[in-house]
Amino acid sequence: MYVEQMRLKDKAPQPIPFAVHTLSQLRQHLHQSRLEKQEQVRYGLAQTPVETFKVQEEERFCDFRLKTALGKNFAGVGYY
């Protein structure tokens, strides 16, 4: 959602290349970058007010169910 909002504002952040010299260093930087992004997402979700969601089942496959959850401050899709 963040990237889409930035794209709509035409202010998408430019990627910053990692200062690495080996594949191992690149892997470490990618891993750290992903952990930081996950923490940002967790923090944002933790700040979302408690609310009731409208859940709608979209489709089924074997024991999996694709559901959409919609609320005032949140929207998401997940398999259960």
C-alpha cells in the first residue's frame, strides 16, 4: 500500500544500491533490509485501532480458503 500511495503521488523512493563487494555481503544486506521492512509493517499494524472486519470468502481450493478482510483502517487478503 505504501508503494502504491507513493506511486500515486509521483514521489516513489529511488532504490539505494547496497555498498557490497561479495554475494555473501549482498545476502546479508538483503536479509537486514527485509527485517527492517517487516518491522515497519509490524509497527504500522500495531498502531491500527482495534476494529471489526467484514470478512468475505473469495474462493476455495482443497482445504484452503481465500478470504478478504475489510475494515475502516485495514484491508487484507489471506489463505486459511
